[in-house]
Amino acid sequence: MIIVLKPGIARKQETSILREIRKLGYKPHVMHGVARTVIGAIGDELTHQSLETLAGVFPEIVESVIPVQKRYKLVSREAHPEASTIQVREHVIGGKKFHVMAGPCSVEGEKQLLQTAEAVKAAGATILRGGAFKPRTSPYEFQGLGEKGLKLLAKARRETGLAVITELLSEQHAELVAEYTDIIQIGARNSQNYQLLIAAAKTGKPILLKRGLSMKIEEWLLAGEYVLANENANLMFCERGIRTFETYTRNTLDLSTIPIIKQESHCPIVIDPSQGAGRADLVKAMCKGAVAMGADALLIEVHPNPAEAWSDGAQQVTPEIFAELMRELRPLIAAAGRE
Ligand code: PEP
Ligand code: MN
């Protein structure tokens, strides 16, 4: 923390602030500047009371208290004032071009996947999504096709030229999933599985990190720090809704994360309106909001026959609705200064 003292503070007042800082468990380093005095306070903020209250407690002495070192150091804007861009094959995420990742919740079979891939590509998506390893709430529900699903994604990529994103569920599959995908998705249920984050980071593939079901933004940023701290700078955050008291929606999509992540971090922010509300009828509106608020990309579930989907049927849109959505998004993307 940096404690900035008001100009013209007497030595006696300075001494009393130094005493206070030591009392709170921090080691003060005094820097006497030309115009004013600044004190750097080093200490563990987890085990000591925050110094941020000093300005309120000593308004006649302390001008401001500025945290200098975010706990998420590499992820923070302080560390990297320019927005980062992420190269995914020939695409750049976080730059001028707005990207849409779309496809089924789960890869169910060749026909379903290829049909969806072709439709989303024709509508303007650049990246195909599809789960091969599925994190299902019940062990009796469809768990994904596993490696067979990965092979189908690779086939869809060959046939359409779309890049691919798929979820990594377990450390033991990190190399396998990395072999087939262009982006590794870390799901909401695993976003604080730090060993998995490290294994994913070490593959070198771009990582899309979903926000956990009840994850604070700071915890999310710190989870992202695990990726950057493990030599992988290609991180995107993905807001997919959080658990609240509301029952009209499956989750509450927190669009405030778009400006917050932009302020706090240099990493791109992606919005998933599908898990975000769990309702196909809300997808269009939430996508529009996300684009207008400055999101870098969308992750949307599209299924040729949502009523018969093997997972998340209620929230998947048809290829027809998806094409309509892409048309309706165009003027908003332009208004947001993107292409
Ligand atoms: C998904 O993308 O299908 C999924 C399971 O996402 P989440 O981890 O956000 O629930
Ligand atoms: Mn899903």
C-alpha cells in the first residue's frame, strides 16, 4: 500500500501515522518527496487489518491510500496497461474484430456436430464450441463422448475451417484435449481447481476461464493468475452467470463483469449467455447487452434440435435463431467500435 500524506505535514504528525502503521502490523518505508511525503507499507493484508481506513481515520494527515500491488499481479491492468490480444489460429481475440464461438453444449454425434458447425459458420461464427468431456450435475446424465467427441471436433474443424474450443475436466486429459483443441475451456465447476488450471496452462493452449457458480470477481482474477503465473499469457475470462436467489433464470448473468474485468485486467472478456440464464428465449437480448457493454466475444450454445439435446436443451438456440441473432448483432458490433 502507498499512503500519501497531505502537503506540509509536520514531523510529529508523520510520526503518529508511522506508529499507527506499525501497530496495524505493517513495516513503513518513508519517502520524503519535494511536495509531499509518501509512505510505502509492506505487510500481509490477509492477516492484518487493511490500511485503506487510514484516510478516514486521519483525514487531516492522510490524503489517500493507494493499493499498489494487486494480489493478481500478472493479470492486472497495472502490470499491463494495454489490452492483451490472443491468437487462435488465424483469429485474434481481444482486438478490433468481435468473435462469436458457437456450437452445441455437447458433441452428440457426427451429423449433429457437422450440421451445427456448418450452420454457425455460415452465420458468421469463427470458433466452434462443443463439450466432449461434460461436467454433469448428476452421474446418471450423459457424460460426453470423450476422445471420440474430440475426434469429431477435429473433423468439423477440418471440414469447416472453424477453430475449436472444448472443456478440459481433468488433469489426466490435459495433453489429450490440447492435441485436438485450439482453446481449452475451464468450466465453472472447475475454475478454482488450481492443479487443473496449472495443467491446462502448461499445454500452452489459450485458456478460457469461466467464472465459478459463486465466485467473487477477485477470486476469478486470482484463478486467472494461476494461468499467467505458469507461463501462459493467453487467458480469456468468461462470465457465465452466478448462483443467486433468482429462480426465473438458471443463473444470473453478471454483465457488470465486462467493465470490471476491463478495468482490472488486460485479458479479454467473453460472455456466455446460454449457461448465463439457462433460457433460449433470453439469449438474443443478453448477447446484445454484452456487445454494447464492450465484451470481446460471445460463447453461444446452438443445437439443430434443442428439444432433443442430450444436455442443456432449454438454453440452446436453433441454427435459425442463431443466424437471426448474428444479423441483429451486426449494427451493435459496429456501434461498439468492433468489426
Ligand atoms: C458448458 O459450456 O456447456 C458448460 C458446462 O459451462 P459451465 O462450466 O459454464 O457450466
Ligand atoms: Mn452447456
